[in-house]
Amino acid sequence: MIFTVATTFITPETHMSRPSTHPGRTLSSQARKRGQRGQSTVAYIIICAALAGTLFVPLPPNNLTAAQQLAQAVRTYYSDLTFFISLP
């Protein structure tokens, strides 16, 4: 019996240009992974847009938006802080 061994020499240049295939992973799972790329970015953008949108919805007690209430709180805090700093 004669056994032949097939050897492949891989240089760094050819290694980097070869597509990454892992044993046990089918082409369809690789294609699925490729289709899922960027999905978390889209979800993050949607959540951030929803949170930003809620800043401009009027709230019932005084019909001010959350952004207006936040700005008013910062103004009051800054006014109190400058008054405190100006004390002798």
C-alpha cells in the first residue's frame, strides 16, 4: 500500500485572502450570520429614537415636556448654585 499525504503550503498572504470556513458550519449558517450583521445597530437606533421622542411628549400634571422640565431643573439648580457661590 502506498500512502500519499497532501500538503498545502499557506503563506501569510494566501492565508489572509482565503474565506473563513469552519468545520461543522454550513454555508447557510454563514449566510444567516451575514444577514444578521448590523441588526443590533438598528435596534439601538430604534430604542434611542423612541427615548428621544418621549422627551417631547407633554406630561399630565403641568403639560410640560420632559425636556422642558429638565431644562427648568437645570436653570433652578444653576441659579441656586450661583447664589450660593456669591455668598461671603
